[in-house]
Amino acid sequence: MKYLLLSAVVSTLLGAPALANPIYPDTNITPGLTRPNVTVEELCSTNWGKTEKPVSLSLRHDVLGAYNLKTDTDPVCLAGGSKKCRIDRLIAPKLGGADAAVNLWPQRSAGEWGGPDKDKLEDCMHARVCAKLEEQGSDSATRLLHIYQRDLVSDWIAAFKNVIGSREDSCSTS
């Protein structure tokens, strides 16, 4: 009887529509996507602060809708002291991420494990890939880039803890 009840609960939960989680993306909606044929040399020679394009308004609405959010100030987005959700790329362009809906998700713009934490991780990963390129060449840097891309898709907070440590720590490229 216990197992029958448990299976009914699991079936109900799996059939439920996706609800927004501003800390982790839903991998059914946002599995992540990388740009084909991008090289670590290209990634490391681009000034990402000047070249990253904002997400279009229509794509923002599509992503929010996929996560059952009406606006970027939905109550889910306001948790943890955040004022809104931002549309974030699961795999950042500086790490080879594509500008496609399957690589976008609503993330809290502030608070614990919000946008600034993920930005810090992406900056650190990018710096480490570029340092690896300088020190050991393209093959080693490309292997590290692929590890980081998988880590972001798998669990970006675990990746943060592995790459940087605590939220108070700073990036070390060595």
C-alpha cells in the first residue's frame, strides 16, 4: 500500500507543470546549448563586457512563460532580497554558450545564489580557461572548457563551490 501511494505521488509530481526555481534552471526547459565550432582562442580574445547582447523582449516573455512566470517581478523572483528575475544564459557566451531559448532561464538578480554569484563563477571559469590556453595550449584549454560547460548544466552551485569555494572567496586562476 505504501508503495502504491508513493508511486501515485511521484506520478502526480512528474506530470505537474514546471514551476520556476530562481536558483536552478529546469533542465527539461533549459538543458543548455553551446555554439558549434567556437574555439577557446575566440573565447579568450573577445572582450565579453562589450559584445554580450541582451535577450530580446519577445524571447524574455517566452522564457518567463515557459517557467510559468508572468513578469520578471513575479513573487518567485522576489525571494531572498531580489527585486526581479533576469533572463540568464545557463552556459555563458564567454564559455561558448548559445543565444537560444534552450540556454535561457529566469534567475534572481540578487540574493543568495543569485545572478552576481553565477557571474562571478563564469568570470572565474573564463579566466581559468584562458590561463590554461596560455600555459598548456588549445587542447588542454578546450578540455577544461568542456568540463566547465557540463558542470554548469549539471549544478552551477556545486561548480561554484568546486571552482571558487564559498561565496566570500575570490577566484584563483592557478
